Amino acid sequence: MNYSTVIWDIDGTLINSKEGLVSSYHYTIDKLNLEKKTDKELASYIGPTPQTNFLTHFNMDKISAQAAADIFREHYKTKDLFKAYVYDGIDYILENLKKADIHQAIATNKREDYAIDIIKHFGLDKYFDTIHGADNNNKLTKKDLINKCIYDLNTRPEETIFIGDSASDGIAAAEAGCQFIAVTYGFGFKNSNDTARFNPLLTVNNVDEIIKFFK
């Protein structure tokens, strides 16, 4: 296939951010006296916005979910944002795609300012031409974020590959008209059975398989 652009998700795709995100969910749950959840349960929530998770998993209304998301995000920003690590091999693939003059961008449900901060913290910002993340009030969909990247880079959906680890990523890629690479080493998909309904260009179990594909 011919492609000019690769757009990446962050959590569970570029960076393992489980420790910080789970910690901030526990903090919010304790502060609001919500139903306790295990680390494994909370890790499975990574991907959608916190508003979506509080609506879905804690039976909140929209106003309460937004308030909970505000508490979560403030604690995450000040205490837990950098409790994470870059997956092995990511630096290598980002550097080589850049050398090959492939445009790279980020579309993430992490709030945009947090996304920029964590990408800079790990020294990955030099690889990306544009970064788009969630707004605080959850008005932008993942499709919207992908489309913003495509617009910024003056490219076309059919020349674009989106790489992510969750059902919301697969849905957004299809809605935006992009090819999709599904990763199972993150927090959403566990195997190719999970990804099949999204008709991915490729399902990968580790970063090395992404490297092999682009080589």
C-alpha cells in the first residue's frame, strides 16, 4: 500500500501509562466514595475518556461524570502523569519513519495538554508533526482528532495508517477512512479475535512486528 502518514494513539500504543492512570482512578474513587475496583479492572478502562468510563462503569450522569473526570485529571496532571514508560522499540520505529519522510501525528483521548507534556517528557516530541488530544469537556471524538491530524498534515485518509490498541481506535479509524493497525500489547485488544471485526490492515502482538511491517 502507499501511505504518507502514520497517526498514533498514546496509552497502550506508544507508552505504558498503566501505573499513573490506575493510581488516579483509585484516588478519584476514594475521594468520591465510589465502588472499589481492582487494578485489573481499572487498567481495562484505559482508552476511552474518563467521562466515558465514569458514565459506563460507575453509573453516573453526565454532570457527575464530568466532575469526577475533573478530579481525576487534576490529580493525574500533578501526581501521576509521568508514572509511565515508553515501550521498547518505539524510539527506533519513530526515528526511522521520520528519516523516511513519513508524517507522524498523535490522536489520543488523553487531554491534549497532558498528551503534549508526556510526549515531551519522554523526548518523543521531535518525531511528531502535530498532536491532538481530548478537550476537557469530551466534545471531540477520536474521529475528530484523527481528522484534525489529517487536516494539519494536508494528507488524505486513504494515505493514512492509524495505530491503536482499543475498540474506540478501530471504530475511529474506520469512521475517518484510514487503514488501521491494531496492537494487542496495550490495554484493549488481547488477540486477533478481538480485532477481527475492525478489519485491521494488521494485528500485532509487539512493537517488533510493527517494525517488521514498515521495513
